[in-house]
Amino acid sequence: MEIGADLAANTDQQNNSRRSGNFPPTLWGCSFASFSFPQTEFESYSRQVEELKENVKDMLMTSKADPVQNIEFIYLLCRLGVSYHFDSEIENNLTEIFDDLPNLLEKHDYDLYTLSLLFRVLRQHGFKMPSGECSKNAIDQLPADYMKALYIALLNLFNETENDMGRQGRSYASYYVKEAFKELVRGYHAEAEWADKCHVPTFDEYVLNGLATSASGVIMGASFLGLEEVAGVEEYEWLKSNPKIIKAANMICRLMNDIVGHE
């Protein structure tokens, strides 16, 4: 009994000596519950939105006079994230362009940018359009036979990759790999221009371009293809944002490659 009494006394003493939290009063009060957005201001914004939608719709329909301008305007709306306001108009415009595409390609000698934009926008909106439809004229624009052979080989490779990724529900993956490959080619092109013009780049110029020509971006993008559902859109966007760890990896690859090449 004495032991029990001592334990009870010690417990009471600990409870009495326990410090109070002394927390500050809550920030949440009735003021938030009573907040109301001014209805007149909301209606004013709504009217402005509707007016802007009508203006943009008129611009979209006016651009139909030139299929290329029409495609560029649709692409701009998609990039801005407002194309859903004009789904029916965009669908009708693209249907007309798609139906007349063979005639357009025959009459006009479009550059590579225009051809790629036609292909991308039409495919993005569900039109079944093989890559060869837009690339057959682009191949003829290449200056040398070896470049044509390389272009066809790469085109077939990316088509097969896109088909494989499509069966997994990951068609987006091939897009990121192609973008990384474009960056690599742009880096090689810059080096070719330096050599042609006898230009000696500064260290900063070389390093900036060398990070692209290290090919680590293509390697990492391609390695993500084998990760299946682990590498989704979020992971590819992270890779595309070029975080510090990726920059450091690119720098290591570039410098190690240069050291071995020098030796």
C-alpha cells in the first residue's frame, strides 16, 4: 500500500510540474467563413472572358485562309492551354487540312519546321498520319546522300520506339527521347560551324555546348524507356527540366570523355 501511495504521489508531482504548451490562438476565424466574392465583379470578369473567346474564335476562323497559319494558330492555342474552348472549330479546321494534305504537300515546298508542325498538330488531335507522309519531301531537302540514309534510319528507329511505347500506353516517352536527340544534333551542328569558320570557342562556350554533345541526355532519356510505368510524364518532365544532379552528371561525362580523348 505504501509503494502504491508513493507512485501516486510521484505521478501527481510530475503532472503538476508539466509545462503548459502556451500555444498562440488559432488564425482561423469566422472571417473566412463569411467571405463572399462580389457577384458584380465576377460577372464583369465572365463578360470579359466571353468577349475574348469571341475575338480568338474570329482570329482562328480568319487564319483558315492559310493552312500553315491555321496550324500555327491552333498550335499556339494548345500551348496556351485554351484550345478546349474551341474544340469543334479546331476539329473542323484540322479535318479540312487533313483531307487536303496530299494536295498541299504537292503544291508547296514546306520547310522542315512546317512539316514537323503539321505532323505534330494532326497527330496530337487523333488523325492517323504516318511519319512518312510529312517526311518524304523533307528527305529530299537534305544536301547529301549519307544524311538521307541517316535520316531514314533514325526515322524508322523512332517510329518503332513510338509503336512499342504506344502498346504500353507511354507514347509520350518517345517524344522526350527525340527532343534530347535534337539537342545533341544541335550541339554537333554548332561544333561543325566552329570548325568551318575557324572559330575557337571560349571555355564557357565549349562547356555549354559540350554538355549537349556528351550525349548523356540521350542516354538517360533512352534508359527511361526501359523503366516502364516507373518513368511517367512527371519523371520525364523532371529530366527535361535539367536539375542540378543532371547537370553535374553531364559535366562528369563531358570531362571524362575529354580526358580520355586527350590521352
